[in-house]
Amino acid sequence: MGRYVLRRLLLMVLVLFGVSVIVFFIVHVIPADPVGALLGGNAPPQLVDQMKHQLGLDKPIWAQFGDYMLGILHGNLGISLKSNRPVTQDIAEYFPATLELAIFSIIISVALGVVLGILSAVYRNSWVDHFSRIFSILGVSMPVFWTGLILLLIFYYILGWLPGTGQLSLFTIPPHRITGMLLLDSILTGNWEAFRDGLAHIILPAAVLGYSATASIARITRASMLDVLRQDFIRTAKAKGLSGRVVIYRHALKNALIPVVTLIGLTFGSLLEGAVLTETIFGWPGLGRYIVNALLVLDYPAIMGGTLFIALMYSLANLIVDLTYAVLDPRMRI
Amino acid sequence: MRGDLLDVRELKVVFYTYRGIIKALNGVELWMNHEERLGLIGETGCGKSVTSLSIMGLIEQPGEIISGDVYFEGKSMQKMSMEELHDMRGKKISMIFQEPVSALNPVMRIGFQVAESISRAKDIKIKEAYPEVLKMLELVGLDSKRTASLYPHELSGGMAQRAMIAMALSSNPKLLIADEPTSALDVTIQAQIMELLDELVREMGNAVILITHDMGVAAEFCDKIAVMYAGNVVERASTVDIFEEPLHPYTKGLLKAVPKIGQSKELVGITGTVPDLVNPPTGCRFHPRCPYAMNKCSQKMPPLIEAKPGHHVACYLYTQEGEHNAN
């Protein structure tokens, strides 16, 4: 087990190296001028040269790459051109909000998706199954920005049931920052007003972000459940005289969840990345919006740093999934 | 009542598939007494397994029992409530299957799976069943403590079948259905498993339905034999009578196709092939392959009548009186 984790961690380093190479070259190959974006089109040439030198952009690209890699090894992702702070510090500030949103939406999607999946497998071709099918097709085919806008239109603009954008209302006093996750901090500091307000704010973005995940989890759970229900050991369980409920929840579910767990891990990774659109629509102060803003002003270090960080989270999520796998399925013991 | 333990009457089961309706059981008649051992033999696809699943009450979508009934100790299963049915499976009827490894849940330890059966049969908590689990595993000749903590994929086929037997017999059922319990195992293991089953059943006094297409195994293990063909029981008699003087042309053909040691005669097969049960032959389903077929064979299925004391057969060759009665 220990050796397996170690091997996986080493592999992860390789993957991250690959990601940083790709991101670095994509960012540097696109014909854009960060210095121009920073100083404006009319800056005097000396200032431009000085700025290029300061940012290391006058060096050949290999040297720049070497500098960047060396920085990463020291945990230094460079200085953001926009905020003038270390990128790592920016990530530490913005990531908790994204993480909170992702965790909230994965909880919603797993709970809803697994239940829908089980119901539509057990009551195959009933109205539950049809509802779940339509719900899922919509979920995987509607783009996040569209669902987001429609839900905002309905629940915020027309019905007025839920607040619009941001993490908190204007006049709510935010909790003292401990973890950076607003809901968690509200609980830790006992700021219940902020907790309630924060909860109302997170529902819509979390639902939007988690919708397609819910849909795919529901479909995979259904397919996997149907497959398991056809197996010999289910017949054995029934032949033992166990009730339908015990057969499904004790005997079938654990087997059926094995592929679902894989999907949940991959989904969690894509939630972090999907947050880019959702956060922009809902004005959520997370890493996704940070990266979008960085793109708009050609803030190279921030783009690269943010992307690399998300890749890191993605790999970690996958590692956790594979370890969970071993717990669920004894045939996979490492 | 013909059998005081089990009486299957004119059971018809169909399966709805894309290809059409499979008429799997076409009025099966089967009965047996307590502590009797009945061999159910016939070719693959003749309805042996469907019969056994019907007795367990396990015919599910897309299958359906369209008529007939199964009486267990005189009680109609069609009229049983869900709870009664679960109770009957947990306490009175057990089953072991052909593929022991895939019949066990891959993510649960053997001990737990046996404990589950015991807790169901004796209405105790699963945790309280563990001493009994070890006893049962020992009874079937397994290293009880070690095996209890293993997962199915860590067992060989023979060990897994022993564990299945432990599970099935832990409720000391009135009836044990063994659906080809040895056909997935090595020959040497087959003998061991049949011996074990023989010994345990003799001790505990369970009635057994042994489903097999191996005539040798059936001859050795069973008191009575029922021969099935294409969804019907065509002949039922004591094991001796079946092998010494088979009456039904199908049984005769079947026995001719079994090789015997010391006999150099060429084996004789039955001409033709097993019928497609979506469009089965009319009348007696065996008539297109039968060397003695008469006109009426293709018109109406012959009833299962007692041709000699204790020897039942469904064939017009033996039904002179039966037909007079019918007319």
C-alpha cells in the first residue's frame, strides 16, 4: 500500500511536469504582448525594454522555461503581473472559495445522482426512470453558462427566492477568515447569520456546477446497478430469503458503486475546472474567476500557476479515488 | 396430494424476449416426498433450471408463471405473500448453483455470507451467528477460521462450492435444490463434492432435487428420476426403473447415448435437434424426433399417466385406457 502510494506520487510528479511544459509553451507561443497589455500601447520603448528585462522576457525561451521550472521546484510560481503578489499567495486566497463550491456541488450530485440511479434501475421503465433519463440528458447537454443564466433568471430575477451573485449579501458581515471557506468559517466562528446568507448564495452556483455531474452519476449508477442485478450472486442473495431491500442495498449497491466512485473522482476534478464558467456567471470569488481575469490581462504567471494547481488537484482526486477503489473491491487489494 | 413435500402442478412459464415468447415450461408435473432425492435430468435448455427457480419463487421479469402452481407442504406458492415467500426461501428451501464462485458476492467475506443465511434462518443477529458459521464451515471440510475471513476470489471452485453448501444447509432446509452443482468443477473435485453432499444430506435428512445432465451422477445419488424434455416432465420413476426399463422413447434414446465401459458398440444419438421453444412443435414436443410417432402425437400433448405402479410417463404408447377416459 505504502509503495503503491509512493509510486503514484512519483507518477503524479511526471504528469505535473508534462502539464507545466504544455501550459508554459502554449502561453508563450500565442502571439500576445503581456508588456503591452500591462503598460498600454503608448508606453515609451525604454520602459517597455526595462519591463521585459524585469520580467525576464528578453531571455531566450529555453532560459525562461528553465527559470520557471526552477521556481516551481522551490514552490515559487512567479509574481502575478496584475496583483503584484506571488501567484501562490493569490491561489491560497482564491482557491478555498472554489473548493467550497466544488465540495458543496459534489455532495449534491452524489446524493441526488446515486439515488436517482438506484431508483431508475430498480424501477426500470417506470416514470422515475423516464424522469431521470430526461433530467440526465438535459444535464449533460446543456452548457453550464446557459443553465446558470436560466436559473438566475428564474430563481433570482423572476421569483426572487435566492440571491443573485457573490458569496454574501452586501450588508452581511463576513466571518473572520480561518480556512477561507466561508461556510466553514461561519460555523467555526459561530456567525450564523453569515452561514445562512452564505448557504442561500451557494445553492444556485452549486446546483449549476453539479447538474451535469448529477446527470452522469445517475446514468452510470443505473447502468452499473442493472448489470449487478443480473449477476449470479444476486440470485443467491434472493435464494437466501433476503428481502428486496437488503438484496439491493447490502448486496448490489456496494458492487454497483465501484465504477461510480471512479466517476466521482474524475467529476470532482472537472468541477474544479468547470468552476471557471460558473464562477464568472455567479461572481464567485474563486480560482476559476481568478484565472479568467488573468487571461483577460495576459497575466502569464497567474495563468500558468492556476492551471498547474488545478492539474495538481485533479491528480490528487484521482489518487484518492484509486485508493477508495481498493477499499470497496477486495479483488483490487494493493 | 401426490407428494407430501412438493407438488408442482401443470406449471407453465414463459419468457418475453425480442425474439418472441419462449414457452419454457409447458405444464410441468413434478412431486416428491420428505427426505426423497429426486434427479431432474435432460438436455441443456429443457427447463430444469427454470423449474427449480419456479420452486424457489424466483421467476422474475421477463419471465412469468402463466398457469399452474407449486405447492410446498400443501401450501400454494402463488397465494403466498412476499414475506411468506422470503421466509420459505430462508428457512425451508435452499439452493446451490452451478458456478460457485460467481454465486458468491465478490465484495463480502465468506463468513459474513454464511452468517447472513444463518441469521435469516434462525432469526438472530448476524454477529451472533458466527459460532454457527465456523461449525458449518468445518462440517463441509473447510479450514473454518481462515475461510471465514476470505473473499470468494481467494477460493478455488471446489472450496467455493463447499462454502455454498455450508450456506445452503445452515438453515437445515426441508428441500435442497442443487442446480448442476459439479459441472463447473474438475472431475476429481466433482466426486468429492457429491460425496460430501451425500453424507451431509443423509445426516440432516433433507430432501434434494439434483439437477444434472450427467446420468451417472444422477444414478448414483438419486432415489427417483424425472426426465425433462423441452419444457415437460416426460417420465418419472425410481432410479432403477428408469435405467432398467425406460418407457418414454426420449429416455430410451438418452440412455443409448451414454457410453458404457466395456462396450464397444457405437453410441446412438437421437436424431434431430432440441426444438426452438419460441415455436415449439404442437402436441408432444418430442414427436418430430420420435421413431414411434403417431398421428395424434402432433395434435395433443399426452398426459403424464401412471403406466406401471410408481412409473409415470407422458406418451401415447402407454395411454390406451387414459385416452378412453378422455374420450
